[in-house]
Amino acid sequence: MKDSELIKKAKRARERAYAPYSKFKVGAALLAKSGKIYTGANVENATFGLTVCAERVAIFRAITNGEKYFVKIAVVVDKDEPVTPCGACRQVLSEFASNLKIICANLEGKTERYSLSELLPEAFEKFDKDPSTD
Ligand code: THU
């Protein structure tokens, strides 16, 4: 799966964002090792604090559909510069894919690439996450 295809899916997902408060729509597309792609968009709430970012929507959809291993995620915004996932999303992604590749893009096609371990060094890790024991 080419990065450009994943970005395209994230762009499409972005259109479904619910962001009436910030007006800042974000789309994400997560590629699982199975080859399936799980998309997400941010869903805001009148309380503000209950807002969920696009990246977490995507990974929660993937996990609850039985996925365990992930390759990369594309995140798309409409801004001059691409944005990187927020701290909360970094921590949640690291629970399942500590070395996930992250492709950040804007609508004009500008891209930046990172690894999750680079964006979240020394992530909090408390439990033995060996999936064979769950
Ligand atoms: N947001 C995301 O969906 N992902 C990010 O990586 C950064 C922020 C959302 C949350 C909120 O709905 C809006 O962007 C403004 O912060």
C-alpha cells in the first residue's frame, strides 16, 4: 500500500469529521498488517473535553474489529503545514504499535514522515502486552 493511497483515504475520511466548534477537520487512515485500512475523523462534543481525535477513532475501530498489528497511519488536515498527532493519540497508538510509521499531510499534498518512537520517546508502558496471553 502506497503512502499516497493511504493519504487519499485519510482525505476522504476527513470529510466525515464532526468539528462544528473548532472547524478543524482531521482525517486518518490506519493500515493494519492484515492489509485492511481503518479510517477515522475527529468527533467533537459540546463539552469540548469529550472530543475524540481522528487517530484514536481509527485505531479504536481497528482494535474492535480484531486487528492487533499495524504498519502506518496517514493524518490529513487543511493547513499550510501538516500536523503531527497530539500527545494523547501518540500514547494510545503506542499501546498497539510502538514503531508505527506516521505520515502527516495537508490537502495540498505536502507531507512529513515520522516514526512513533521518534514522536513519543520513552512512552509509558506498564503491562506485559504479549498478545498471545490475552
Ligand atoms: N485533532 C485531531 O483529530 N487529531 C490531531 O492530531 C490533532 C487534533 C482534532 C481535535 C479537535 O477536534 C480539533 O482537531 C482541534 O483541536
